Amino acid sequence: MRRRESGFTLTELLVTATILGVLAGVALPLVKVAIQREQETALRRALRTVREAIDAYKRLADENKIEVEEGTDGYPPTLQVLVEGVKSKAAAKDGKSEAEKVVKFLRRVPVDPMTKSTDWGLRSSQDPPEATIWGEQNVYDIYTKSRRTALDGTKVRDW
């Protein structure tokens, strides 16, 4: 009488490997889409944060509450100015300390989730709308330098 040995047959192993392969093949595209969706959400969040800081700077400049450089149209000359801050005219009149005279708009320049750097594409208010090179007069708007296409079919650079 033959004793039955424990273990799997070759057929059982092949069927199991095939099923796992099919499941992995289905899951991989879903994971890629989920990663891209998260990057796009992070990009929208970063763009919104910087654009709100630019708008806050412009609002205070238009209200003549901060010192601005000549020829900038009231927009920040660089993104770094939003981090370093600018002197407040109201605090200087009230006799407040030097630390209270600086208005900051960002803690740091956000990282572009598409390019993994803080090197954003910049637009000046004097640049033509189709310009791809920053005129360096001021920072009117920012965009990602990534050439990727978003899940909705648009170019993320155009956001």
C-alpha cells in the first residue's frame, strides 16, 4: 500500500500562480491611478497655497500696508519674499518691535509633487499669456514644470 505524501501538486501550484498573476495584473493599474490622483490632489493644494499667498501680498500692497519694490505692480518679486516676509508700514508707525514689522505669507515654498522640487514655473504680470520664460519683474502666478497629462486629460502645466 502506497502512503500519501503531503504537499501540493504541480497543477495546484500553477493554478495558484496564475490566479495571483491575474490579480496582480488587475491591481497594478489601480495602484498607479491612485498614486497619480494623490499627486494631482497635492499639486492642486500646493498651487492653491502659493496663489493665496500671492493674492494676500497683492491685497496688502494695494492697500499700501506693506513696503513693495518699485516696478513689481504690487506682486512679490520672488517666491522667497513670501517666505522671508516684508515690512509692515502699520507696525512701523505704531512703534512695534522689528519682529512685529515683518508680514510673512508662507512658511516655506511648497514642493511640487510632480517634479519633487521647489523649482516652480513662474509668470510675471508683464509676461504675455503664452510665455514659457519668466520675465523676472514679479511673481504673478506659478505652474508646475511637469509635462504630464492629468487623469482628466488636461496638461497639469496648464492648471
